[in-house]
Amino acid sequence: MKKLLALTLVLLMVAGCSAPSLKLGLGMKVNPKSSNASADADGSSQFDVTACAVTLDSNGKVVGVSWDVVQCKTAVTTAGVVTVPDAVQSKKELKEGYNMKPASAIGKEWYEQIAALEAYAVGKTPADVAGMKVTEVNGHTNVPDIEDLKSSCTMSCGDFFDTLTKAAGNAK
């Protein structure tokens, strides 16, 4: 029994020493927008918060990555009354409720497109992902212009690249 216990402890120590060293990082970017109230319409403010969590291996390659966006919207009347929602869901939480599919040239919802970008990033360095070839499509900039993503991710990815770069820089 003592030999089995000793052998188990040795195997656990060896496994622990040979396990890859992983780093986890978080990066966020906030994009504010607003419009003034007028006699004809309420004003508004919106803060789009893009977040990225990344896990990197000892070679600095992406092992896992997750992006999400929260759009915090408020209305402001000419009298200065501010209306805020009781709860805000992220784009991933909204799933089909985000309703991007009708506007998507490839017929994919936001969460499907971000999943394709996340899968593409695995095994690459953050610099490779952020530095991928991009193009402009219908006023959307930083749209991936690589064969692996042309049929699965056609949205603007600049904020995703920025937050991945920040997350990798913050990885510990």
C-alpha cells in the first residue's frame, strides 16, 4: 500500500511538472455613443463593451478564447429623464434574439460568427489573429479576408482584435 501511495505521488508530481504552463488574460474596450434629445425625439446614449478572455500556452499561442459584447442603451428625454433597462443581456446570451441573421450576407447570427472567429484563433498567436488580412464590406471595416472565415465570419472584427491584444498583454 505504501509503495502504491508513493508511486501515485511520484506520478502526480511528474504530471504536474510536465503540464503546460498556461496564462489567462482579460481585455476590454468601451465604445460610447450618444445623441441629443430634440423636440421630435428622445436622445440616447449607448456604451458597447467588448470583452475578451484568452488562455495562452507557454509558446504564446491561443489555447482558448471567448469574446462577448454588451450594449448598454439608455433613452434621455428633453426634460432630462433617463430611462435605463432593468437588465442587459450580452450578444451571446441573446442568441437568435440579437437578430443579426436577416442582415447577414452568410445567414449567420452573431453568436455563430463569433464562435467561428474563436475557433479560428485557437493555435495561433494573438498577433497572427489581430494581424489577419481584412477588408471593408458595406461600410463594415476589419472584416476577415481569409478563406477560413469568409463563409463563417463577416462582421467587423477590429474591437475583437483590440481586446485580444489587450487580453494577451494582461495574461498571467
